[in-house]
Amino acid sequence: MYDDLNRLLSFCSVRHALLAEEIMQRLGIPGALVPTPRKLDIHCGQCMLFQAEKQEQILALLQEKNIRWSKLFLRNVSVDTYELYIQNDD
């Protein structure tokens, strides 16, 4: 499921995850709000999956709208792994 979505973004709260989903839907940016995978140690229970090509656009939108995120992972669907790519310390 969601094989073409190869980035996973975690948020500082469920509220921020829901706001991000709303903005992405409004702008027609493909993505999906999903439960945090069990193998990741993240406090918020929701994450956003999206395509790597949209990464810069999404991160810029989140910053513009003051939506806090915590970690960005590279997602490898074929072997079901996540590699920490960026940690946001803001």
C-alpha cells in the first residue's frame, strides 16, 4: 500500500499532522496520513507519507504555516525499512 510514497514525516502532535493533511489535500499534493509504524520510536501516533519529489514543497509549506514536524525518514517499501534523514530541532 502506498508504494509510490517514499518519505515519512513525523509530527510533534496529532493536531499538527491533521493540519498538514488538510493543507496537502487542499493543494492537491498526493500523500497519506498513517499511524506511526511500530518500529519507529516517535511520540505522535500519526505520520505523513508522500513522494520524494514533493519534499521541498511540503517542508516549505509546513514552515510557512507554522506546522511543527519532528523527523523525516527515507522509506524503502521493498524491504519495509525507514532511515532517519532529517531531524527537526526547531
